[in-house]
Amino acid sequence: MLSAIEKTRIEAAVAKAEDGTSGEIICVLASEVSHYPEVALAWAAVVSLVLPAVAVALGVHPLALAAGAAGVWTDVQSGSGVAEEKIALALGIYALIQTALFILTFLLLEIPAARRWATPAILKRHKVERAARQQFASIAARARGSETGVLIFVALDDRQVQILADGALHGKADEASWKAAALAIGSAMKMGKDPTTGIVQAVEICGSVLRAHFPSDGPGPQQFSDRPVEI
């Protein structure tokens, strides 16, 4: 995901931000929090159900294109004593077109870039938030007597950011600080820049909040590494 140099930059920024505070900052990086299988299935279903119906409504008549050689569509329209088996054949061809559209759309959205483009932002936010909260719960379970930690969770491919803080810190800090930190990372990713720069800025903002509300009263044990964690 990130190069060794980029991870070293983040590690140095975390170490500097934690200097003078009893709190800790943990950066967790993920490429993509989910494969989003529901996206490919949903789009495939919509395309296969809607596109043929719209085509018929617009006069394209996919049945005529597919079955014209057999004279099925002409016979249906003229009412020239079409046999039931020909009507069944026409409906079967329509179903075949739907099946082909479903398969083609599903396979297309199995391409990561296409799937990310087709995934609604609200679904990405939901998945990333859930993954971040799982990581936060895991980290909190390993923390001993600390309620001043900050998690910076970045989903790089999803271009989503979640910043979570322990209860003691969240109750004192201004919500604008967390939004500013998330915006620094989000802006860097949206503009196609190196996300490391945005992460470093977010770390600096979080460090300022920690020093303001939980200044250090001397060297204390560090429970977590400053180096970003990749999952």
C-alpha cells in the first residue's frame, strides 16, 4: 500500500505528535475494507431487468433482433396463427438476453476499478466505519488503563477516512478537530496526491488535541507502536 519511506514519515509524525502528551495515536491503513459482492449482484439484477424492458418501450425490440431470423416476432405481431411453442421460444430468447446481461454486468463489476466506481459512497462509508470500529474495539481491548487514544483509519482504495477517539478524549475535544483531521486526508486522496501528506497533517492535528487536553506529566510506557499498521 505505502512504501517504506512513506510509512517512516508517518511513524516520525506520530512520535513527534505524542511528545508532550499521555495519549497515543494509532494509524491503521487498509486498501479496501470489502469486496462489495452486493454491488455486482445488485447492478447485474437492475441491468438485466430494466435494460430489455426499456429497449422494448423505446421500440428497439430485442426479441425481434434475436428471433427475427425465425420469424417469431413477425408472427406475434401479425397474429397469423402463431403456435404456442413459438411464443414460448420468444419468451425464452428474452430470458436468455436477460441472463446474458446479468452475467456480463456481474463480470464487468468484478474488475476492481469498475466495482469501486459503481459502489455508492454511502455504502463505502458504512463499511469503512464498521471496519474502523472493529479495529478500535480490538485496540481498546489491548490497552491497559488508557482512555486517551486516537485511531486514524484510512481505506486507501475506498478513499474513506474514520477518526475515532476514546471516551475521555472525545468528551473534551471539539468535533471540528476530528473533522479537520479527516478532511486533510480526504482532500489529499481526492486530489490524487500522496495520501501520506494528508495523514501526517491529520496526525499533527490529533497531536495538538492530545497535548491540549492530556499533557504528559513525564515519560510513560508506550503501549502501541508509532508505525502505521496495514491490514
